[in-house]
Amino acid sequence: MSNRLVILGGGESGVGAAVLAKKEGFDVFLSDSGVIQPGAKSLLHEYGVAFEEGMHSRSLILTADQVVKSPGIPDSVPIVEDLNNAGIPVISEIEFAGRYTQARKICVTGSNGKTTTASLIYYLLRNAGLNAGLAGNVGQSFAYQVATQNYDIYVLELSSFQLDGMYDFKADIAILLNITPDHLDRYHHDLNEYVRAKFRITQNMNQDDCFIFCRDDEISMDHLNRIVLKARMLPISQKVFVPQGAYTSQDRMHVSYGEEDFEMFLNELALQGRHNIYNSMAAALSAKIMHIKNPVIRESLTSFKSIPHRMEQVAKVRGALYINDSKATNVNSVWYALESLQTPVVWIVGGQDKGNDYTPLYDLVSDKVKALICLGVDNKKILECFEGRVPCLIETRSMKEAVHQAYTLARPGDTVLLSPACASFDLFKNYEDRGDQFREAVRKL
């Protein structure tokens, strides 16, 4: 096999793939139509990777034997269409890295809760003394870790965009938390196409592998009833008893895998809220499959600290609690956030809309939100949707202004919630930047 590898995108995953490819003896070229960050550039120089930025040179790219594409680049961009027309295989960094490791892989996907669940499983494995890495959509890229570390197990958080470019890759344990309409702009506004992308997490699995899925998620179950999987099926549910898998009954969570059982009180879980019970059940079930002992599972589920930008308590100011949920980039994430709060809410929302349908939020918003602060370049849709459903609607153009408005509206006992329901790219670099600016503005009050 000839070995010219071209990488599209010079972010975390692209640079990681370049380092691994170089190590595996490929002739590597990296191309980014934007600006490559200084840290990434110095890594490319260090490993002797040829690259270009600010353009895609077709003459250099179309000589590839295969191409690793960043998950952020849609298939509709001209250079990707050219590659497809030329019959050059285009894969994801995860697919590429998976070819160079024998480690076991625990893979997590879902529209919501991926990062929390993947981080929690990683925390469990490390507490059990296992040699594990955390990669995918979180932390250092999978390819970079395969190139520079030697882990026995990887916990991989996988987005539908990453799964799209995966063909021979196989998970040992696959977890599908839920499916709600998200990123439909990338899937021709076709929910079925998005569902099929999510279910790619189960591809190539055999009867020795385990598939953990949410029995309560209608979209997942509808698709699952139409396909045949060889993997061992392990449902999680908060509604029905399941003999193998995990379920809740009254105030406890019960987990069964083979002959092994585990249970604990729900009020002992570090992560509270209905959605987090699913995340904790999926993590505990993974731990049982990995034969981790019950005391370690209990201790880990009790002591885990929530991840940054996901329902992160920033500060109390004049008796009002400020929560950074910047990672909530879709409507369903916001639904979970509002559902878990028991106080009046000043809600900061807005950004780059991904074709959102806000109707699922109407009841919760009418019930809990006393003021809505729009933070985005174009807030028209949000204003139209919530006009008359909230006593107070305000438009802002910067995080500083949004937080200041929240400060004037919030009373002791209220919660100020940044839970945007939208992508961040209109005013911020990414959701982390948005969350960091929120934190900073709150600390300056």
C-alpha cells in the first residue's frame, strides 16, 4: 500500500493524526483552510510534518492515497467532494488511530451527556488502578495518545461527525445515551440520517462485545427494533425493570451484568438530576463489564466532580447562584438543565442557531424562567418563540452585558443559568471560551 496521507484540518485531531502517521512511516501533508495555532505549528515542525494554512492546494491534496478529515469539516466543502469524486478514501482520525492500537475501547455517543459519561467512566477505571486514556471529543486526541502513550483501555467520546468517517473501527463496549434532533444542518435536515450516524457506534461488533443503550429513548428504540446486532444488549432504564443492564426502582439504582450485581441510593450520586442518573447507570454498567469491584464503583460515583462548562456552579452573588452550562449547545441539553433546577431562573440563551425547535422547552420556561437574556448576533427566532411566555425579555451583545443584566434581575434564591441551546461561533471561539467569559464576568460582579 502506497503511503501518502493527507490530513484536512490542523486542530487537535488533525495534528494528532499527523504525529501518529509520521511515527508509522507515512509521507504526511496537512492542509488547513484557516489559521493553525502556534502550539500546533510547533508540534508539526517538531515531527517534520509538511503543512499549509489559509488554503487547500488541490494539486497537493489529490495526490493522497487516503485522507484523514477533521470532524468539523462537512462533506459538502468542495475539496471533500473532489476527493470523493476521485475515489480517494476519506476517514476520521478515530478510524485511523484505531488501526494502530490493540487497546480495549469503551465508546460513548449520544446527543447529550457524552462528555460527562466518558469522563465518569475514565474516572472509574483510573480509581480501579487500570491503565486508561480518555480521548475522542475530549482531552488530547486519540491519535496523539496512540502515538505517544501505551494505554490498555481507551474511553472515547464520539460525535456523529467522528462516527461518519469510521468504517473498520470496532468498540468493545459501545454506549448510546440518547438521540434528539441535533446538528440536522449537517444531515440534510433528515433525522433518520442522523440516527444512522449515531448507530455506527455499533458497527463490526460481535457477540463478545456489549452495547449499552437507553430503553427509555424512543428514537433509539425505534431504530433498534429495525436492525439486527450481534453484540450483547444491555439496556438502562428509569421506567422499567431490566434483568441484565441497569434500572432504577424507588430510590435506588440497580446494575446487573452476568452473575454480578451492584446497587446504590440515588441520593448518594455525585451527579444529580434525572439525566445524570442515566449517565451514572451507563458508567456503573461499564465498570461491571470491566469487573471493577463494587466499593470502587460506589466511591467513584459518590466523589466524581462535574466537568467544566456543564452545570458548573461558578459563584453565589447576593444570594443568587450562577451556573455555567455553556456546553449545552442544543435544546435537549437546556431541557435537562431547567428540569434539574428548583428555583426561579434568569436564563441566558442564544448564539448560532442549528435549526432549533424550542417548543419542548415551553412548559419548563413558563414554569421556571422569570427573565430571558438573549446573547447572540441574531436573536430574532428566540424572541419570537418566547415572546409572552416569559415576564422579561432582554437582548445583549456581549457576555459582560448579559451577566450585568442578570445581576440586576436576580434576587436571593434565584439561579442565573447560562445554557445557550446554540453553537458559540457568532460571538466566541468555542463553548469553552463562552463559559470562561461567563465565569470571568461573574467573578467581576
